[in-house]
Amino acid sequence: MEPGRNVHANALASMANISAQNLVNHVSENYTKTLRNYIKIRLKEVFNLNAGDINRLCQYVLNNSVNSPTRVTWPETIQNTPNNIALVNAIIGASRITNVPVTMTLMTTNPGLFLQHMYQILLYFERFNNDNIRTFNEVQTEASYAWMKQVLSGNDLFKVSNRKKRNRLSFLAFRSLRDNINLENTLQLDVAQYEYIVNLIQTTRYQIINSEIYLDENNENCLNTRIQDCFRPDMALSIKQYKLFSLVPMYSFTRKYVEIDIKHLKSLLLKAQRETGITLDILNRNRNRNNDDNNEGDNENEGDNEDEGDNENEDDNENKHELATLLFSQVFDFERLRLDLNYNGKHMFTNMVRTDGYGIDFILAGPKNPDANLPDLDLNDFTPRELNENFCLWGADPGQTNIFTASDGHGNVSHQVRKYSTAEYYTRAGFKNSNKTILNLKNGDEQLSEAERNIATFKTANMEVFLYTSILF
């Protein structure tokens, strides 16, 4: 057997088990959400309902599609006509893949069945997007809310406004343009901001009128209208696109760290020595040392006492550690890293590194601090006076909007509440400033914008594109 083969086999087996578990988790966590989005889209295509009715009808279709034991009745706000029932039943039939209730156990034991259904949903979304791109006309007769939002967000006059106010302003301006009504200054804009939005709405209305004339072949002014005078927004802000998703978890975007100890390092170096033909002296010295130790062990007398055996074991462990450290020092330049391999009173190198193929961590160990462990206390260790004067019970609740919310009371009684929101976290960590800097650097760079539009993606049902992206990443 090739030396080191068993090491690689164990690593590959471990990676295979992790990959299989990740796939099961990916399907079980995303199938219901994907099916819900698909049902909503299909309902919006055949029904002209408000968001509330769409959500209620979606829940009815979803429960019948997964054969949920919790029955949901037909929404009272929607007419129960034969035509509506037939349309809903057709969507239920396209959303159902089994006649038994869809449970977490069923998804984890048979993920392939649900992965096939997710593939069909992804294929439906992608065909819709491609059809819209193929039939896209540069000249448009309608402006979208996304277009208005981007125009206002990219203007220096509105960068001082917070996101909530800017979104509200974008909606009011979009509604004024769509419904052909005057824009009222309800948000108390200054003169420059208000005049800019009014001029933008008037200019866009003029461009939309030109677009209607340009596209109407029966209009006598069609040939006299220039395309430059028409409304021509970016394609990404004009066409309707469904959000795609990845069928399988992508490991390349989440770096996986592997640990390399002395055993794995020897295996890698021996393989490199065989492939390159370059003899590594440190490996040969290590082999000779091991052979000498084995020969000396065979020649030792069997009558040695236990104390001498313990001392020899300690010496052997120290020697093995020194040899391992020497082997690592031949591979890495520790002087350049300013890393002390021997114990310096604070820490020492453990002869183990962790890497993801790009970065590398050197694992250090230090003495255990006896003062770091807190005493294990209970209520019996405190006096009633100490509990009344110093003890205060707080409850912490993690969440999605807030990282945590802590409170020392509840109800209508006066109490303290402390929380740390995700928005505060992103602001304090500097993510927003970093994103603004990146966007400012990218603005105006047409080559970069073109490259971003042509980036290969894993969110596709086209196997050729998927395999090509897998090779790139």
C-alpha cells in the first residue's frame, strides 16, 4: 500500500460524510421556503389580488401540496368560484410530489425526491427570466419603483437621508409618476431636493410619451421621434426577474479549514519526495532516529523498574516533540513569523497548523490559568441580604432582528430592556462604510460592471453552466 494512503482515505471519507450531511441539511432547510415562493409566483400570475389575499391563498395551497394534517380552509376574502378552484387545484397539482405528508423525517431520509422538485422549480424560474431578457426592448413605457429608488439613491442630494426616508421618498415619487399626480412635499424636503424630483418626474413623463410614439408604428410621428428622447432604463431595473437559488450547497464560498499535524505533514512531504525525486534530509534523519530508538528498545533489559520506564517515556515524548518541531521549522520560516517554538513562559507551538488553502493558523498552547475558572455557586452560597441587595435576574432572548434582547422584568411593571440590533452590529463593524467605499470605486467603471454581469453562477438549472462554474471556483 502506498505510504500515507490511509491518511488520505480517512480524510476523504470524513469529507464525504460532511458533504452528504450538508446536502441533507440544505434540502430540508430550503425546500419549504422554495415551494412557498413558487406557489406565490404562480398565484400572482393567475390572480389579481392584494398581498394579504395572496399570502392567505398561498398558505391554503401550501398545506394541500404537502398534505399537512393542519387543514386550512379557503380564504373568506376570495370568491370560491369554480374557475378559481380549478386554477388553485392546478397549482396544487404542480406543487405536490407525494401523497403522504411531507415531514422533516421524509426529507432527511429521501432528499433526492425533493431535490428533483427544487430542480423543476429552478428550471421554471430560469426559463421565465431568460424569456424576459430575450424579449426585452430598450425603449420602455413604464418606470419601476426600483428605477426610481436607484436614481434617488445615487444622487448626492439624498445621500444624507436615512434609508427609511429615502425609500419612502422613492415610493412617493414613483406613485406620482405612475398615477400622473402632483408630488406633495410631505417629507419636508429642502428646495433643491424638491425641485430635482419634480424635474425628474416631468422629464420621465416626457420620455415615456416619446417611447409610446416611437413604439406605435401607426403613429405618423413615429419616424420623427429619436430613440435618444425615449425612456431607456437599465435592463436590470426594467424587466421582471425571479430570484434564483442554488440546488446544492457550495463549499467553495465557505472555506473549510483542515488541521495538519506531524503525521499529515510527514505524509505530504513523503509524497512530495517521491514525486519530485528530491531527498529531504529531515525525513531521513527522522526515520533513522526512529530505527535507532527501536533497536535500543530491543536491546534494553527487561528488568528495568517502573520509574526508569516512566522517565524514558517522558524523554521519548520530549524527543518526539523536538523532532516534530524541527520538521515544521524546515517547512515554515518561524523567524520571519517572529514565533518562538519553545515554551517562553506564555505559550509554545503545538506542532499543528490549520489552513484553508489560502491562509494558515499556527496553533499555540499556554499554561492553564488557575484564576480563570469561576467558582460554581448556587443560591445557598449567598445570604438573604446579599440576594436582596446585589442579586438581579435578567433574561436574554436571541432573535433575527436583534442579536439579543435582555430584560429584568415583564408586563406593565417598570423594568429595564437592553438590546443589540443587527443594524447596530453592521454599523459598528464597519460593513456599511465598506460597502459604500466599494460601490464608489465601482461606479463609472463599465468594464467592471460588464464583468459582474457576466460572472458565472451556481444558481442555474443548466448543467453545462453549473459544471463550468464549478471548474472556475
